[in-house]
Amino acid sequence: MPRTAETASFKFNHTMLRVRDPEASLKFYTEVLGMDLADKTVHETFTLYFLVFNYGNEVTDGTTRFGREGVLELTHNHGTESDPDFKGYASGNSEPGRGFGHIALAVDDVEKACERFERLGVKFQKRPSDGKMRHIAFILDPDGYWVEIVKGYYP
Amino acid sequence: MPRTAETASFKFNHTMLRVRDPEASLKFYTEVLGMDLADKTVHETFTLYFLVFNYGNEVTDGTTRFGREGVLELTHNHGTESDPDFKGYASGNSEPGRGFGHIALAVDDVEKACERFERLGVKFQKRPSDGKMRHIAFILDPDGYWVEIVKGYYP
């Protein structure tokens, strides 16, 4: 039930992260994580990439990427990928810049997903076997953003 | 269609932001934006708040907040709300700490939503009438994180 009629249509549509090299990021988010590139808009100084899981299952009422939840928007400011002076983006998890924490994927089998990430050479911030919380993991995307891997269903 | 069987179960479950004062943030995300508090877990040094739109519409297969997309996780590290030396969190949109950009809500009427935000005293980073992009707005949450307001449907 929506809390009020005024907010009844609201959805948590997307999260935006800046990325240094779209080629590396798209490879990670599509090939490693399995997202689909739903849309791409090229502007004069930047390009936006919109990624979702299971693209094509949306309602077809005149929109796709705006009418659903769980969209990831990657912003590429042109030139960062080849600029030797570019320092990279802060992941948000250390000073300076602490604030943003992570994005998270729900999967049906954390161990199996992480074995596959290992095979694909993905960097880990925390393997399931590290620390006390054995049921979750954190992998790193090409910019160092944390991606939590958590079990989605407890059937 | 999932890209591979290995990623078929994956969902973009949540985005995590650190907040200074959970009372102010919960008021903003529930009363202003209309989200529901779906879950809260209290730990020794921090508390996690999980917010979603339209809580209660989930499949009831043993899970709620882990089995869907569009969850916002707010992390409160205990004490920040009353620590005079706490500097606040970086929004990610200026140096230092640039990287994370924003979260976004899809709404059916951007103008009407923004008129209501004005009435509620919400701070704007960009009103619909500012700049060239008249169809979107950015409001600020209590920590200064940007929340984009975008039209969800084009019927």
C-alpha cells in the first residue's frame, strides 16, 4: 500500500555511479554480473549507460528504463579512460569521500556465485570465508566500488 | 532473458548510503518520498534501515527485502547524530569523494511531485525550471545526497 496518494506512483528507479573506463565497466556489469545494457545516451562531454537485469521483461507501456526499479546508471565523462592524470573515483568507503557504501546483488547461491567470480578473476573485498559473516561477500567493480553479494531467497 | 544460467537469479537488490541522523533521514525517506521501512537491524555500533516503495507487495516465499529490487539501505553509525566533531558525509558530487552520483525516483508527474516537495520545505539542487533539462529535478536528502526526480511513464 502506498503511504499517500501523492507518492503512489513513486519508484526507486536507479542508482548512478561515475566510471573511468566504460569498456571495463560494461564488461564487468554485463559479462561478470549478467546485467543487460538497456539504453545508452551520448552527450557532448559524457555518455550514460543504463543497465538492468532481465531486460525485456518490462511492461511495454511506452517506457522501459524509467518505469522500473533496479536500474544502474553508469556515467562516463569522456576522456577519463585515457587521462594519465585522472586519479580515479572514490568508492565512498574510505576518507576522503566516505558516504556512499555499495550496491548489492541478490543471488540464489552466494557460494556458487563467488566461485564463478573467482574463476573470472574478479577482485574480492570480502570472500564468504573472510570474517564472521559467512553468508555475504563483497566484490569490487573496475573502479573499486563495492558490490555486495547476498542470498535473495530462503525457500 | 537472463544472459547465462549462472546469473539467472541475480537481482539489483539495494543501494547503501551512510546517514548522520536516522531520525531526519527516516522522516525524509518515508514522509517526504513515501517509502516504507521494511526492516531494521540493530548492531553493536551501527543500525541498518531498509526502505522500499509499496512494502507488502513482495512475494511471500520466506523473504522480503532480499528478494526484490529497489531497496535503499541506510547505515547509521551510532553517535554521528550528536557528535559536534562529525563533519558529515560526502554526497559524492564534489571533490574530495566524487564518484557516487545519486539515487533516482520515477514519478508519474515531476511538476506535481516537486510542488509538493516545495510545500514540505525540501531543498533543491535543481528545480525543473532550472537549466535546460526541464523534465527532471534534483532534491537533497538530509545528508546532501542528490535524489533525482524523473518521469516514470510516458503513456
